[in-house]
Amino acid sequence: MPDLIAKPALGTAAVTIAATTLAEAALTTITAIAPYPGGEAAVTRALHPMGLAFPAPNTARTAGNATLVWTGRAQAFLIGAPPPADLTAAVTDQSDAWVTLTLSGPQARATLSRLVPLDLRHATSGQAFRSALNHMPLILIVDGPEAFRLMTFRSMARTAWAEVSHALTLIGARSALG
Amino acid sequence: MRIDGKGRVDRSRPVTITFDGRKLPAYKGDTLASALIANDVRVVGRSFKYHRPRGILTAGSEEPNALVEVIGHANQTPNTRATVQEVFEGLVAQSQNRWPSLAFDVMAVNDLAAPFLSAGFYYKTFMWPRRFWEGIYEPLIRRAAGLGRLSGKHDEGVYEKAWAHCDLLVIGSGPAGLMAALTAGRAGADVILCEETAEVGGRLLSDDGQIDGAPAENWVDLAVAELASLPNVRVMVRTTVTGAYDDGTFGALERVGLHRRPRPNLPRECFWRIVARRSILAAGALERGIAFENNDRPGIMMASALGTFLNRYGVVPGREVTLFGNNDSTRLTARCLMAAGVSVAAIIDARADAPDEAGTTVHKGAVVIGTRGRMGLREIAVRKGSTEFRVATDVLGISGGWNPTVHLTCHMNGRPQWSPDLAAFVPSGGAIPGMLVAGAANGTFSTHGCLAAGAQAARVSLTALDRVAPDVALPQAEDAPYRIAPLWAVPGTGRAWLDFANDVTVKDVALSAQEGFASVEHMKRYTTQGMAPDQGKNSSVAALAVLADATGRGIPETGTTTFRPPYTPVSIAAMGAGARAEGFAPQRFLTSDQASRDRGAPMIEAGLWYRPSYFPKPGETTWRQACDREVTMVRTSVGVADVSTLGKIDIQGRDAGRFLDFVYTNTFSTLPVGRVRYGLMLREDGHVLDDGTTTRLAEDHWLMTTTTAAAGLVMRHLDFVHQAFCASMDVRFISVTEHWAQFAVAGPGARDLLASALGRAPGLPFMGVQAVTIQGVPGRLFRISFSGEEGYEIAVPARYGEALFRDLTARAETMGGGLYGMEALNVLRIEKGFITHAEIHGRTTAFDIGMDRMVSAKKDCIGKAAAARPGMVGAGRDQLVGLKPLTDTPITAGAHLFVQGTAITRENDQGYVTSVGYSPTLASWLGLAFLQNGRARHGETIRLVDHLRKVDVLCSVTDPVFHDSEGAKLRA
């Protein structure tokens, strides 16, 4: 048990506006897995017992508590579970590098349309994107048509929170017009 | 005045507005323009140049005259078109470009001086004498320039930016746009329908026409209800599509809160970026005027605007209406007005074969040749053949024909084509990929034609979208042919206005041609025609027709000027929504941020990061006192600093060593596990890209450190080198900058501090690394130094950063040490002669900074060949040196160096200063500089001159390392 106190990036309480909730996800384990040239099949074999496989671009798969999300060329993040010991790939701890915000509710997509240039009209669970949250790097995981996980640099957490909550606030004011 | 029983305003909801201090009654649904007309306000503005009284000319966003300031609680919006601004309870607006009042404007003296203020006046007058320019002409022009005024305060209004995506974007909701949206919507396509005004319907709401034998507005209501019932259709009212861009992207401005009382958090406007697979432009057409003498009196307006004001808002701007035109549009207006009980004194029709009209007199083959009534039209003069007569009238509606709204089709370099039949420009096909043009925007002017064209454009678009087009029955509507005889300007001697907004007359255009500015683009700039907020919507076609006449060319040969976005003015605040103050860029905060602020540290921006500048102690009144103390503390005791901002890149793979050898100038593959090496990286052009340390954590596992400034740049560079040159290598890398919080512990007491924190002595050689567990947390300990003292950096996962920082701070303080900030860090590294991006600023080479021996001769690396080019090495280069003033005088970065006794001129420049600081250790100011052939000039005295900050000091040239040049302390 460490003597040092672990702190989340924000420690901010969730906000709900127009039945849509923005919250900071709890700290978890995030591991970057980057197979070497020709090594994806071996990685998939190693992940098989977890019910996962190396993901195709723009996809994420969840099995139990673990999500494996495509994050770039020959790179995926394993979120929520430690990596298998017998993985032959470049494996890097990314647990503290990211802040994860969850945005869910009927106005989630409208809120994202203020911040992210992606076409999310047909957003469905299992999609994932590398994009931009205004000027910040973004990993966007679609957990459902109205449920999203947004990951950006931990150091930018305050700006990310401010910008997403601001967008949601404006949406709320629009919704109040009826 | 109001006409009972007409208009779509909500008469059950009266509101009160204020214009120029007068309270006026209006109804919900009115625009400011219709409310002013209802209250018989005739003069609403003053023209730009001559300050002539002007009234409302149009009923739409093209309005050139009725520009007002809308006064909000905390803002003032100038150049608001009264025809666009909707009323709400408490709306306050005032006229602009007049002083002291709209009725009496001192600057109207310009109108009397008009003979001296012709086109090109500015260019001819303000050229000489040259010395008058700054002192007299410029202030004079600045005072006269512009229309409305801003409040002078920051705009703290809320604005929004958003993206939207659809299969089909329909621009405009008249008969063509509505029919297109209905057809595509029924087929299940994702449709966005944008309508500029508050209500869907376009001219169907303005013209009092019939569809399927009933009032057209009934059909509009049904269509609106059906579109609202389709989940795949999104109707965006009050939204103007302002620009067409690459890849089916459109800009659009939505008025979200401008038409209602301000509410907290409700955006004033939203700037949309709409990405559409296909688009249909159904933006209609704009009616154009006819130039004749004094055609700018208040009370003279577009004939179609009279129809809009009557049918949409139930107002008419006078009691006795006259119409003047060259096509049948005047008939439609006349019938509407007469049916509403408004007297139409006469129709002046320029066509000799014009049809008669029941209920009024038609003067065929006649033209208006003059008007009277400075503050409001009283009378017009008409010439018919050789006879001239006068008609008493307070409203003159003009129709010179219709200009299809081709603007968006030209935003990607398309040019419209001249249609002699329509006497108008029509869009060229295919000018915007994926866009079809339908209805009046394409030169189809009958209601039936518009409905059919809209349906057809939707069918073609649906096919392109791989959807089956439904059978849609076309409703019945009028299909009258468009009959026009072109007439641009009535010949005469007086001033006949073309561009109302910028006060450009027929004579000005002719003068432009006469003076050699005969190309339409030159004419535009010479006369300023089309350069006002309306961007020539009301005048450009007529102006170029007049130009064609003056130059003896045809209209198609003369051509149009370039149509550029935006179609209507877009506030910068909307385009920059969210970017005010700290919204301008993301802010990056250290895990130690709060701990540093708790100690009163002022934060400075380093890129996007916020880093502590210094940590003031009680009694210290200047930053220098704190900085000097912190430097001395590190040199004599121990200091702690957060260095997490430095870039950290985790590199793994069998070929990682080879890869590093290729990107660094020096060799890394030979570095033993557990050791750290300093490396230098070049750009492909041979200049220094970055420097930093790289650690070998395991046989195939490395950790690269970059400077804070170049962290992203180096990551991108590695990606480029990997993908372009070494794609087959077994190497993978990822940024871990954000994962680790890393703290420097430096000074003679560093080892003791770490021993207390770790519970054991670190026992680490200089440039060594070890895995450690610090208070139960696994981390990494590096023995590296940027201060010249015995130095360590300890890294833990970021979640423990704040806790470790506070812990190390407390331990340092009990030892007589403490925190040091960026100022002290900078002085420490200058004393030691360490470089930052102040020195490796992009124009220096490894040779310049004295590190040419670090470029290994045994291997190739990025930039090596380019760094060996002639001129990249040698005595001619500015080389890194140290500077020490001969007297106790501050020196400045940015100063230039000169040999004593030479003139201080550019030609004698010997180099420049990059970094300075006061060294409490050496009790002297110190500088780092680049001096021509500097390494051979140690010991020389050089003159440092900074004209900007008035510094002129003699300095001794030294080695750049001032402190512990043998590195004994570092390696202790």
C-alpha cells in the first residue's frame, strides 16, 4: 500500500444538464499495446483468453471490465485490466497519462457536435475514434448512441472539463427554450 | 402603417421597442424594419459617404441602407440590418453614421461637396504632400471611416460553434427548397433545410400566391408540419448558409438568441460547419433596382419588398404607391397592394408593349427621371417619349428584374454565365461538387417551375445517394413566363445611385472607365462599388452593365467580380466562439500546480504549460530577490523543481538502438543498460532540432527525454523518420510525458534528501538510472543535472505527483533548501552554459553550439550530410560564447554585438545575445550569445548594444560555461 496519496486528474463532481451527465471516470489501468511488424496475430492469441482481439481501426471491444480500443497505427489501449503476461509487443503503461470523461444522455451527441468534428449520427457501441476535442487530442469511445467516453491528456483535464461542460450548458439553455 | 387582416405577425403579442430613444409599438414576428414602417418611420440611416438620408430599401438580408446599432446590456452590435433583426420586448436600436441626430447630420455637408468627392477622390487627394499623411490624412480618414460603432468593451456575449452532418443540405426554403426537402425527406435521406429568415416559405409567404387553389401559405404550413414529423429532417430557421468549401463543407450562421431578450447561457449566434454529401441551392433571387436621378430617397424601395412587408408583416410604408419597372413583377405587387386597400397611383413601365393592369394607370414606355423629398419621397418626375410629368407619391416600388442568388456556386472559383433571356447571371453547372441549383437561384421564376425544379433536384440527389426517389405529386401553381426588357440606368445628368451602401453612382462607374479602370475588378476597387456590408448584392450586376455600356463591351465580356464567402456578414465572435480569454488554447497544468500556487508562485506560460516562475518568501519584494535566493539555495543546499513538462517518449523494440543512432547525431546503441546519455538531434536540413537525454532501461527498452518546447515536434519527427525511412524496423514508441510526474532534486544536499525520501542512499553514478520504490510507489530515479550541481530526477506515475512533490518540498525545507522556479532554473543553466531553445532556435548547427564533435563520424544520421554543406561550419559562423559585462550593468537578450570603435550599423553586426541572467554565484550578469568566429575570440572585449531597451555595455567574451567547467560538482 503506497504512502503517497493518489489523486485523479480533476476530482470534480458530475454535472447533469438537460438529462445529460458529464462525469470524470475513476482512475484505472491503461496499457498501450503496440505489436511489432507482423505481430498482430500473436497479440490476438495472447488476448484471446480475455475475450479480446487486436482491434481494427476505429473500433473498440469490451469484455467484462476490459476495453481494448484502437488508438492509432499498430497501437491499441487495453483499459480496465492488466495486460496478459505473455504479450509479445511493445507494452507501455499509460494509466496516468489520460483523463477519461463520460458523457451520457439525450444531449450527449449534440454536445459533442460542438467540440468534435466527427459524424456521430450513427454512433453505436463498439466504435472508437482518434480525433480532436477542440484543440485537444481525443480518444473517443462509443459505449452506446447516447453514451461516450472521452480521453484526453491528463494535464489538459481542466480545459477539457470546462469546454465540455460549457458546451453542455449552452445546449441546456437551448433545450430550455422548448 | 399597419394594414388590418394582413401579415403573419402575432397581433395578440404586442411588444415595445426603442429606436433612437423613441418607444414604438410592434408585434411578435415583426422585424425591426417592419416595425419602423408600421410606425411611419421613413429615415432610418445616413449613407456612408454623402450622409444622405436613407430609408428601408429591401425586406431581406441584402439590405444596404437600414443598418443600425443594437444596444444590449453589455454590448453594442453595429451594422445590424433592420430587415433581419426581429423585434422582442425591450429591443433598443439606434441609427448610425450620423451626428448629432438622424434628422440633422453635420456630415451631410459632404453631399454639397459631392462634385469634389467623386470616385478616386481618396487616391487623388491624400497622396500629397507626403508629410500630411500620418499627421492629418490618416486621422481624418479614420474618423470618417466605418459605419456603426462598437461599445469599446470586450464582447462577453455567449457564442457557439458546431458541426452538423447530413446526406443532403437544402439551402433556402421557398417553393424549390421546400419541395426538395419534402422529396428527399420522404425517401429517408438525412436532410438539413436551412432558412435564413424566421419562417420557412420564402417568397410563398411574400407574394400572396396560390397553390392547389388555396393560399400558398396553407401549403407551406402543411409542408412544415410534414417535415417536422420526419425524424430524418432537420429544419434550421434563422440560419444563413454563408460559404461553400471543400469536400461538401458549408459555413452557416444561426441567430440563436439575437431575436429574444438575453438569457443566461443562450448563445447569441452559432457558427455551423455543415458537412453534406449532396447539396441543393434553392436560395432564390434578389430583385434589383434601376438607376435614375435621386433614386435613393426614403420611400423608394424594391417592389418585391413592398409585397413582403404587406404579406408577411401587414405593413405598408406610405399611402400613395407608385411602381416603376421593366418586367411583370410590378403587377404582382400592385395587385397585392390594391387587394389590401392600398392606393396604387400608377405603374411606370419602361416597356412600350407592357400589359395593362386593372385598377391603376400604366404608363408604358415611360421612365422615372427624378424625385423630390429629401427626408421622404413626395413626388416623382416621369418622362414618356417627349413629354414629362409629375406624380405625387410617397412610395415608389422598383423592379429592374431579378438576379439569381448565384453566390455560393462561385465560392470555389466558379463563374456565373450570362443569360440574355433573363438579363441576369445564372449559375454554371458543377461549380460546387455535389451541388445542384434549383428554382429562382437557377433562373426559374414561376412557382410551378420552382416546385418542379426542387423535386427534380432532390430526385437526382437521391439517386447519387443510392436512394430510391419517391413519387411525389407536384402541387398546382402559377407558371407565368418571365418577361423583361433590360433597363439598368435612366439616362440623365444628376446623380443616379447604383450602390446605396457605399454611395456609388452611375457617373462614378463611367468615370472609372474613362480613367482607365475599365476591368470590372478595377472598377470595383476604384469606385468601392460592392465593397460595403451588402457586398454588391443590390448593385453589382447593374454596375457592371453600366460599365459594359461605358466601355462598349457586352455584359458577358465584362464579367462579374469574384464572389467570396461569407454570403452575409458573419461576426468574428461567432467564428471564434469559445476562444476568448483562456478558451484561446488548452491549458496544461502540472500535478504540482496547486502546491506551487499555495506557496504564492506566479505562474508563467511555457508553451501550453503553466510553470512556477519563482516562490516568493516573506520580505521579498521583487522576483530577483526570490530568484537569487533560489539559485544560491541550489548551489549551497538543495532545491526541488517540477520538470514533468519535458517530453518523454518510451521506445521499445530490437531495432530501437539502431533507430536512435539514426535520429541522434551521437551513438546510443553502445549505451549500457541502466545508463543515460545526452543526445543531439538534427533536422533534415542539418540544423539542431532538439537535445535531451535518453536512458536505456533494458536491452530493448529506452526512454527519450525532449525539451518542453519540442516534445510534440520530436514525436512527429520520430514518426516521420520511422514511417519514411525505417518502416521495417522492429521499433515502437509512444509518448509517456503525461504518465510520469518528474521532479528535479539538485544541490549538494540532493543525495541526503533522496536518502531520506527513499529510506536508503541512492548510490547512483552520474548518468545512471535505477528502478526505485518511493514510499510504496514504483518509480524511476535518474542521476542527471541541468543545474551543474549533483542532481537527480525522480519520476512517479502522475496520480502520485502532487503527494510526492509536497513530500520532497517538506524534506528540502527541513534541510534548509526548498523549491525553485523557472527563473532560478534558467540562471542555473546559464551559469553552467547549458543550452535551451533560446540557443537552438532553428538557425543554429551543432558546430555553432560547439557540439560538432557529437556528430559521430562512424555512422549516418538525419541531418548529417546537410550539416556538412559549405557555409554550415567555419570561422564565418556565429558561435556560442559567454558574455560578462565589464561593469555591474544589466545586459539584455536580443542585443547585438559590435567590435569597439566600429559604427553601430547592420553591416558591422558581429552577433546577438540569446540568454541573460544575474548570477548570484558569480555576482555578475551573464549572457550566452552567438558571435562571429566566437570560439577563437574568448578574452576579447565586445560592445553590446540594444537600441530597443537603451543598453550599451562593454562585455568580455568568455567560454559559455561559467560555473564548474570541469564538472566536478556534477559527478561528485
